Amino acid sequence: MEEKRQRPPIWLMSLSNVPFGLTGGFCGVIFPDLLAAHGIPTGQIASITAVIFSPSFWAFLIAPMLDVRLSRRTYALIFGFITALAVGVAVANPDHLGLVEAVMLAGFLAASLYAGAVGGWIGSLINKEQDGELGIWFSVMNLGAGGLMMVLAGQVLHRFSPSVSAIVIAGTIMLPMVSFLAIPSPSLDPQVARENYRRFFRGVASLLRVREVQKALVLFILPAASFALTSVLGGAGKDFSASPQTVSLFAGIGSTIAGIIGSFLLFPFVRRFALRPLYLGIGVVGALFTLSLVALPRTPRSFAIAITGENLLQALSFSAGNAITFEVIGPNNPFAATLFTLLVSVANLPLSYMQFFDGRGYDRGGLTGCYITDAGMSIAACIFLAWLLSRWRRDRKPVDLPLKPVSDDAN
């Protein structure tokens, strides 16, 4: 039976996260370029892109469906196929703006649900001591896939017709799902599914009473280690007298490489430190790095240092955040996909609202104001969270999950 199969290495199971990374790379870089090439104004492109990425914040409202009725692998296959199909339709029909916007919104929603299904599935299979390793590999696969899409799609769109490009890019998104064949996916007993479904939605709201979930939500919703400055710096090349080529190099492929390196840097730390203090430590170190940028001259070299360092530290914090998410999920959790999607959605919030605050800081004091705003809010959040977590440790009132795992069948 599939339940008895030996689990493959963590890195191999993490290949399941590649389709989400490929889709993110397409939506964030290739799709805006595709619209620009067809004469869509920059402001309109920004609005369209914001709408497409919006499921990052609200997909968790639909995520509970991923934990009932069908296996999480089945949901991943369904939503992975829908994601690839949506991207293919967008590539093949760039002139039909209304169609493309609607299709890509549905596509990124499907990608978000795909990520939730995969995160819940794989997260429930691992042992507690593997949380850090899986968090790192999920981050590496996500960032590496995004960089791969930037290179591959650019070449494909330049060399082939829209219809051929659509097939190649959509096929690339689906291809990593072949790794599903190597990953155990326990079957779901129909009787258990019916019973689970009746009880499930009463239990989802009770998750918010679980102390470990509360800790993770507060940790992620505050800007302790968001490093939203990476997005601001990408548009500030002129402040450093950096050429468009320099900005493209370090904000594109350079950020991907820095991100992969930053993810791997977590390995020695995750074996020595508890995850939550480690996450806050990354936030403090990152804030101090940001403050140090104030002293640098506004030169292209400084731009390279700033954006590379911020991307490296952001990847380090993402990996630690992933590890905390998998730690909260734990093995055989009947709410695994719901929790994964909820915590990822919450972790995305500071990336959005910190860009607003960083922008206000820039308006008041240029780059220096931006640096001080970002670092100051991060340090303040870290200090508050350190106090709050220490108080919670002194006042231990554990709350059990509202629904005990029915068995591995929930996976």
C-alpha cells in the first residue's frame, strides 16, 4: 500500500513546490513584460499585476476544501493543471486584455491553492526534526524556479510563436508534478471523508484558539523580517545612478542567486537555535544591515550591495518562516493545507503594507528616510514579539487541536 512506501529525500519532495515558483516568476516578471510589449500603459500593468497577485492574501478563505473529500495530491494535480492552462491561455492571447486578466487571476488563485495542497501534503509527511530542512528546500525551489522562468520564458517568447510558447511554458509548469509519483499519498477512506467533512468546518475556526497557531500568526503579521525593501530598491536604481542593465542584472537573476544562497545559509543556524528566536534574530540583523546602508555612497556598487544583501536576508527569513509553518503543521495534521495557506497568506501581508510605509519614508527623506522607516519598524516589531513570546512561555496554557487526526488517510 502507498502508506507503507518509504519517503523520498526532502529535496526531492520539495520539487513539488517548483510549479508555484515558476508561476510566480511568470506573473511577477514575464507577464508584465508581455503586456508592455503589446502597448499596455505601465500604470495599468501595475494595477493588473496587483489584482492577479491578490489571492496571496485571500486564498486561505477557500483553503479548507483542500483538507477534505479528496487527497491533497489530487487537489495539487487539479490546481496545478488549472494554473498551467491559465498561463498558456495568457501567453497565447496577449491582445485580449480582459480575458487575460480574468484567466490569470483564476490561474494565480489556482497556484495559491496548489501551494496550499502541496504544503499541507508534504508538511504532514515529515518528522518534526525535518521542519527546518523542508523550509529551506521549499524556499530554494521557489526562488530557483522563479529565476528559471525569467530566463526560459524570455527566450521562448523571443524565438517562437505565441501558440508554441504557450505549450512550452505551460508544459514547463506541469513537468515538476512528475515528482508526485515518488511521494507517498495515503488514500482517503470515503466513510472517513464524509464524517470528516461534517465536522471539519466547525473545527477550522477553532484553530485560532491554538497557542502555536496564534504565535505564528502574530509573528508573521508584524514586519519583523519582511524585507519589503527589496521591491522598493528595484525601482530606485536612479538614486544610485545605476544603469537599467545593472538594475535588471541585480534585481533579476542576481536576486534569485542571492535568494538561493540565503536559503541555504539557514542550514547551520536551524540546527542550533529554536526557530522563533532565530526568525527574530534574522529580523534584527537585517534591520541593522539596512541601517548600515545609510552610510554608503549612492553609486551603482552600493545598489548592488543593497539589493543583494536585502534579497539574501529576505530568503533567509522566508526559509525560517517556512520552517515555522511546517513546525506548526506537524505530522498527520487534518488541517495541514488550511494552516499552510493561512500562515503563508498572513506572511505575505507585511510585504504589501511595508511597501506603503517605506514609500512614505522615501517621500519624506529619500533613501535615508526609506531605510530608517523599514529598519525602525522591523526592530520595533522584533522587540515586541520577543517580549510577547517570552510572556507566552511563562504562561503556558496549551490548547489541543480542535479535531484530532483521523489517521494518515487525511493526507
